[in-house]
Amino acid sequence: MKNFTQLQELLSTPKDILITSHRNPDGDAVGSSLALMHFLKANFHTVYVSFPSAFPDNFAWMEGTEDVLIYDVKVKKVNKIIDNVDLVFALDYNGLDRIDKLGDYIAKSNVPVAMIDHHLHPKDFSQFTLSDPSASSTCELVFDFIRKMDKKTPLDIKIGECLYTGILTDTGSFSYSVSPKLFKISAKLLEAGVDANKIQMLVFNSLPEKNLKLLGYCLNKRMELIPELKTGIITLTKKDYEDFDIQRGDTEGIVNYLLMLKEVHIAAFVTEQPKIVKLSLRSKGDFAVNEIVSAHFKGGGHKNAAGGASYSGLKSTVNKLKKILTENFAGTSFKSIEKKA
Ligand code: 5GP
Ligand code: MN
């Protein structure tokens, strides 16, 4: 970690701290933020947590969620906190532009920032930085950070539950980004008392009926396969959002179903939002979808999971994506992913 000793020094006396994570927080964002909050509180700091937008209901069971401040609805309160804190943690995002107006306010405030993140190409905005794109999740890195800060105290079970949740969701239930180190950390979380089966139930087996119906609709009515591009695309319109009463988080994970098809190496989930069209891309093997979104859709992410946005309509966005895939990635790139997969 860059400047770890200085950070340790800063945290050696009680401080006021704000922990932030990205818009549309996922299990890793919520889990890493709350785990770090519990750890810092146990070390006598005053800690606040804020996300730009709300998190899905299946993470509400985690201890501490009731105190999370959603910036979209608590702008003034959070701005006042930023004005007064000694340190801001930036978890699970690699640039202040990923948290919109909350990021603008933090940038203006000149408060020191400590980033812990596993996304590629971190921007230079933090004084203290733990960035490792080879890590499965930010929760894995928060585990390392906590252990580095305090080698002796046994891990609290509520910290363990939060960290396990982020690891479980960001690895797709231990299917990608796994490593011997990750399994060792996971074993330590279980030894600390985490009930893996309970968390599996709470996070994945607690969907409302409408979500399963939405998934069925996406696969049956909204899926387009393009064999020559080894691509599958699912699109949702504004009307679909109304018909299915889709809220933030309800579409999480749908894009991954496309990769279950042997012939699909690139998966796209393209949705019409109130002001923008959002793209979620996934891939198998060496095909770097973050390069597509960073070059063409103002986005970013990881090699095999990335997202971005478009300001043209749904149909023209899908056509643009198809054109990009056809022009730039046919030929060599596809041969290399065929060999790998
Ligand atoms: P998702 O497709 O689940 O929204 O996001 C997949 C990955 O891409 C996440 O790691 C997320 O951080 C990243 N990502 C999603 N949307 C954006 C975006 O608009 N900009 C950037 N830079 N990264 C994004
Ligand atoms: Mn993550």
C-alpha cells in the first residue's frame, strides 16, 4: 500500500472518517464498506458510510446498513460530513468520476483520500492507495488491510459476514478471479464463524417473484444471439422497466446467463435508463470488454466485466456495439479467445 505507514499513523488516534463506494452498490461495495466501518469503529473512530445511490434489498441484512447515507437523498448532510472529516475512504472504485457529484464534492474539499480497490487503471486521486487488479474483490483487499493494521484481534463475525458477501458476489460464487490466497482468506472467514450457507440463502435465494419472471422474459423474449460475433445481447426498454416494476439491482447478474451458452464469448446487457442507455459487458477468456467500453462508451471495469453508457437511443446503441464488434474484433481476437476457452 502506498503511504501505509502514514495512514497507520493518522489512524493511531480517533478520527472522523467517511467511507464511500460506487453508484448502484453491489455486494462488494456494500460488504467492503461495512466491514471497514465495523473495524474502524472498533478502533474508536467515528465512521460514516455513503453511497451515491441505494443498494439492493438482498444486502439489507448486513449489520450497519441502516446507517448508510444515500447521497442522492442526503446531499446536504453528507456534504457537511465531508467538510468535517479527517479522511475519506474510496472503496471498490478507481476514480472520483465513478461517484458523480459525491466525487465532485470530495475533490473540492481537499480532504485526504485512502483508496482500496481492484479495478484496472486507478486514477491518481488518493494519498493512500491499495490497488490490486489481480484481487478477486475489494473485500479481499479490505481483509488484507485489516490484518495489516491489526494482526492480533480475532476477526469479528460481523466483519467476516460483510467480507464474505463481497467475495461471494464479486467472484460469482467462487467461479472467477479465484486464487489459493482467496480460498485461504475465505477459510479464515469461516473459522471466524461466518455461516456460508446462511449468506448464500440471504444473498441469492431470496428473490421476489418478479425478478425470476424478469429473468425468464429477458431470456425468452429479449435475447439476441449473433453467432458470427460469438456475442449475445439482451436489451430492456423503458416500457419493460415499467411493466416489470424494475428497480435498481433487479437486473444484477442477468448478463451472466448469456455466458452459459458455449458459443457465446461476449455478453451484453443494454438497458434504456431515464437519461442514458447503460451497457454491461461480460466476456470469457482473453477478450477485454473494458477496452470496448473505455474507447466507445465512456466506461471502464475489468477485462471480463465492464460497463459504460451511451447518450443515443437503445437501438442505435446496440447497432453501434455490433458495428464495433464487427469492425475491430472480428478475426484475430476471436481466434485467441477460441483457443483459450
Ligand atoms: P456492471 O456491468 O455490473 O454494471 O459493472 C461491471 C464492472 O464494470 C464493475 O466492476 C464496474 O465497476 C464497471 N463499470 C460499470 N459501469 C461503469 C461505468 O460507467 N464506468 C466505469 N468506469 N466502469 C463501469
Ligand atoms: Mn468489486
